[in-house]
Amino acid sequence: MDSFFIPPRICWWRVLFILTIFQDYLSNMLDCPPTCSCSPTEIYCNKSDNGKFFPLLALQDTGNNGNNSIEDVFKNITSIHIENWTGLQTLKDVDMELYTGLQRLTIMNGNLRGIQARAFSQNPHLRYM
């Protein structure tokens, strides 16, 4: 019976340690893709990437003490530049629907083969492709 007893202090330290590790792991996951640089208004990917997924700007610290919603962060992206992404072959509506403020999309030197019919249905401000 005594072998299953774990003092409460040790449990709390383990929980805090695990949460700290998980928070660091989560914050690393929320950064830009490694081949991109991101700002509050732009995603710029000009390094070679074989990924099949459209780059996703994840929610990061916006500097406004959390006053921006996730929708606001994506709405503020006005320009996306993707270059040398050979794995991206199809642009889908789910790739674009979050970027409702997008005005400029550049995709070059890749293997883009198709664009779904409603890929830009949520991008009313898109002026340049």
C-alpha cells in the first residue's frame, strides 16, 4: 500500500514541469513554418520546402496583451508570398478561408497544379495573384 503513495509536493512539481515543457513545445509549434518569415501583415516563404500544406500563420503574441482574436490575426494578413514550395500542388478553399483580409497572393517556382473552384470565396479583398 505504501508503494503507491506519492507525496503531493512531488506531484505538483511534476505537473508544473510537464506544463512548462508542453508550453515550450506548443509555442514552437505556433511559430512560422521554418522556411518562412512572418509579420503581423505578411507571410513570406522563399526557401525550398517539400510540404504539401499551405503555410499557416499561427497565433503568436500580438503585443496587445491578447486583445486580438484569432480572426483578427488572420484578417490582418494582407500579403502571402510562396516561392520554391514544390510539395504544394493544390490550393484549396480551406487553405485560404482564414485570410479574409488577403490582398496579394504570390505563388511562384513551385508545382501548383490546381486551384479549387471556391478557393478564394472568403477573400473579397484579393487584388493581385
